Amino acid sequence: MTMKITRLETIWLDEQPNTTWVRIHTDDGLVGLGETFYVPRAISAMVHDVFANLLLGRSAFDIESHWQNMFYTVNFFGYGGSETRAISAVDVALWDLLGQYTGQPIYNLLGGRCRESIWVYNTCVGHGKHQDYQRWAGGHSGDLAAELLSQGVKAMKIWPFDQFGVPLGGPVGQRAGAGAVGPVGYHLKREDLKKGVSYVEDIRNTVGDKIEICIEGHARWDLTESVKIARALEPYDIMWLEEIMPPDNVESYARLKQDTTIPLCVSERLISKFGFREVIEKNAADIIMPDMAWCGGISETRKICHMAETYLLPITSHDCIGPVALWSAAHLMLHIPNAMIVETVRAYYDGWYNEVMTEPLQIRDGMITLSGKPGLGTALREEVLSRADAHMEYSDEKHRIDMSKG
């Protein structure tokens, strides 16, 4: 069999308006699944208006060739944003197809596992039965930490300084809590700095050093205020300070790294190996955090991980996006030698992920494992396509059709 690509689909739901799934069909009846995040209609346009011409009728085996063709086609006009997000989803779907065809999990296709399981941390987003954001933001971060520990989760992430950032002046949008999106702030009041630190202090007072604490910055602060935040957090043995500034100025991160003992984690916003190269080479981060659903899929993220490995830097995967992003990250993180920890959101993997996927994730005692099933090991439930809030477009060698219901 040639595993020729015969059909491309893009799917999203009104209930999860930023998560886009890409399905690739082949002539032998296999269906590969990928995923990305943000502006589904733009992703769909890239897949059907640009990439369909490069993919339909071609062999699904040629993953690297497809990546190069897609990337350098869009790079003619500038590759960042929806272009690389769409590439990411297509790439993961192709790896899923290869795994299904060979009967192997993706991690075996990458060269096998360096570990059978890896520990996770909980990003404290609120959704469904786990209103984690509301709990810690409401002043109960210590109690939340104790509950996570009781479930075997030994690391957590919060973003206590966002609330003091410069507001957008409009709707916050679909992001991880009020204040996460906005311009860079150039002044943090002393009382606000103390208030932000108080959430961390509550965790330490409640559970001591039994849990690791990550602080997310959402790129909300300038260099001067970032130094103040970092130094105020130093007594609390923070696991890392993540993207406290925009990653656009690498020299600023290098300066911050010299001015704090807290490890710096950078950065889900960087796109492709070219975005991470300067950060790694200029010693501007202690922990490298790519998001494969944004930065180029499994193929490109693997290259970023190997580049970081040559500098003896660890990798943590980023995911507040969707189930396929987490599944694919787990495959890569079980494989690469320099994997540190996997980001998870229990409000999602113990919630809506199970409503749309055929298999639940195996997370027990704070560790994630995979079943060994071929490809990703999971698929999109077929009933998702018939939901009233489902939007779907598809391309084959003759048509592009919009089947949206919403």
C-alpha cells in the first residue's frame, strides 16, 4: 500500500472555540489526527487553501518532505502564527498515520522510550468539576496544593501577578484566567508584589516543600519588574519562573538570568527551531518549553529538544490546548533523553478531553504513561462530527466543502 493522502479535514467546536483538529485520510482507510490552538478559521484556511495542494495525492510516509514543503511555502510570506500552527497539526496527524500503518506507538517510531513514565504538574486552570483557578485565585492556593498532593501530583503552576498587569481595555477572551492577556507592565506596586507572593507563601505554609511551584508570567512584565518578582520569590524555592517577559528580546532574558537564582523557563510562544536557537545559544533560559501544537509538530519539536540537549538543558512540554497536544507531547517526552516534566490540566484530562476522545489518558500518582497502542493511541470520537456546535471543512482531490453546523 502507498498510504496516499486522499482527504483533509478541519474540525472545531463552539464549546472549545480555539482548539482545531486536523484529520488526514488515506487510500487504505486510515485516519490520522492532529491538533492546534487559536483562530480555527485561519487554521482551516491554511490547511485547505495552501497545504491541500501540497499533500493530496502524495504519500503520507514522507513526513519530513511534507514539513519542509509546507514550511518553506509559507515562509515565503512569513511563517509565524497560523501558518506554523497548521503545519503542527498536519505533522502530528502524519506521525499518527505512520504509527497506525506500522502498528507501533509514535515513541517507538522516534527511536523508543528513554523512560516508561514521566511526572506531571498541574496547571491550575478551572473547568468543569475542577475549579482550580477559582480556588487559588480566591485565596486557597494552599488547600489546592494539599489536594493535588493527595492525588499524587507533586508540582503545580499558578500566575498570581497577571491580575496586576496592564488591562487590554477590551474582552479578555479565551485564555487562562483574567489578566493573562495584555500589554507589558512597567510598574508593579509594592503591595501588589506582596499580594502576588502571598499565594506562594500560602502553599509553603500549608504543605511545606512537598510540592514544586511554577510561576507563569504570560509575558506581562518588563525587565525591571521581572527582576523584582524573581527576587521576591527566591526565598520560596520556586521550580521555575515561566515567560515573565515577552520572549522577543533574548538579551533581556539573559540579563534576568544573571540577576536571579530562580530557573527561567522559556517559551511556548517561540515558533520553530529558529525561534529557540538564539535563546539556547545566548544562555537565556534554564528550561526549554516548546509547544508542539504551535512550533511545528513532532518533527520540529524533536529538533528543538535535541538542540537543547547539546547545551545540557532540560525540556518541559507546554499544553493548555487540547487532548491531542497532550498525547503527542507524552510520546515525545517519553522518548527524548532530556525530558523533565509534562504540563497537564486535570480540569481538562479529567473532564472534556474524555468527551471527545476514544481513550482516556493514563495519569496516576502524578505520572503519565502510554498504552503502547499504535500511533497516538487515541482518536476523535465520530459522534463529535455530528454535534450541533461542530464546524467541519474538508478537501479532497476534487472539492473543498464547508459542512459547519454552528
